[in-house]
Amino acid sequence: MRHEFFIHGVRVPITANEVSPVIWEALTSGRYEAKEARLVRRLVREGDCVLELGAGIGVITSVIASTPHVKVWSYDANPYTVSLAERVAKANNLDNVTFSHGLVTAGSSGNHLFYIRSDFWMSSLIAEQGPYVEVIETPSLDVDTIISKRDINVLVMDIEGAERQLLGSARLDGVDRVFLELHDHLYGLAGIRDIFHAMLLRNFSYDPRNSSGACIVFSRDLGAIRTYNPDDDL
């Protein structure tokens, strides 16, 4: 029988045998992507067109899609989690999300080996990251083509290290906010430096008010001075 519960205001209809014990514990304890959910709520605004890379089981997708008049296009390289994400969105009566199985990169399309792990949030393009249960070949799509076709203005990603390559090569024309999780255990501080440098070249600035630890936001820097809010220090 399917267990159904709420996390971060999202109805999640899954059973313990559909995810690993580690992920099940994070879900039932409320720890699952708690920081991401809080920050994404602050990031997304009414009317945004959002491209999400790394749908997982659709919890963060559903948080994004709950903002009024938002459209979301969400991709994941793991076909199994895409099916779970679709179920979660349906359970929350969200009809403004389009899920797709696929790998989104910057540059020409091609085929890539994707390593699926029992803790799905560890699945990645990196074989050396740890033991895996399956390897699939997945075609890639160009991120800038999707951004242009869908009029994307917000990019949200948790792609287990692949953000370094993507942000180093993508143009991101039309995007004004980027949310991502850094993975220094995969590319070190040098990789973080590369990401910040690439975003600086595209006129993005680190947004301290909407970032926390490894979960960070870059915003287009238009030079405006912000009003001081003491609550931002809490």
C-alpha cells in the first residue's frame, strides 16, 4: 500500500521500497532538500519560466510549480525518478510542469554514460564517484537551445558536479537568476572558482541574501543598491 505524506507542503505518494533507506529516512524526517525548498521559494516569482535540471522525485519541482502563473520544464537523466516526479506533480494537481527524461549540457548533442546509484541523488556522469547499480546511455540536449525555445528566465539545477561544465560553456541569454548546489567533493575549490569566474563573465553576481552554504543563487548584476533588511541577518 502506498504511503502518502507531506514534506515542504508537497504531497508525496511513494512507498519505502521505491527509494533507498537513506532517502526514505530523509523524506520521513523532513530533512529531504529542506534548504533547497526554502531557498527556491524565495527565488521563484510569479510568472517565471523555469528550467530545472535534476528533477529527482519532483519535490523541489512541485515547490517551484506552486508559485502562481509559473511554467516549469524539468529534466532528469534517470528515467525511474522522472516517473516518480510525474506522480508527485500529479498528486499535487500541478498542470504547469513538463517532465522529460534526458541529460542537459552546454554544446552539441551527444550520447553520455550515466551512472545510476541506489541513492538516486548520487547518480551522475562520474563513474569514480562510487558504486553504481546500472549504467545507461543518455542523449544530451543543449541548454541554450531550451532556454531560447521556452523563454526561460530562471535556471534551477542540482546535477551532481555537471554544473561546472555547463556553466563554463552556456551563454544563458535571457536568464536572470540561477540556483545551484555546489559539489566541491567532486571538483574541489578550483571547480568553485571556475563556476564563479564563468558567472562573472556573464554579468551574474553571487546573491548572499538568497544563498546558504553550498546552495547558491547568482543574479544578473544591474548595479542597483538593495534596501537593508535586518531579517536577512537572521
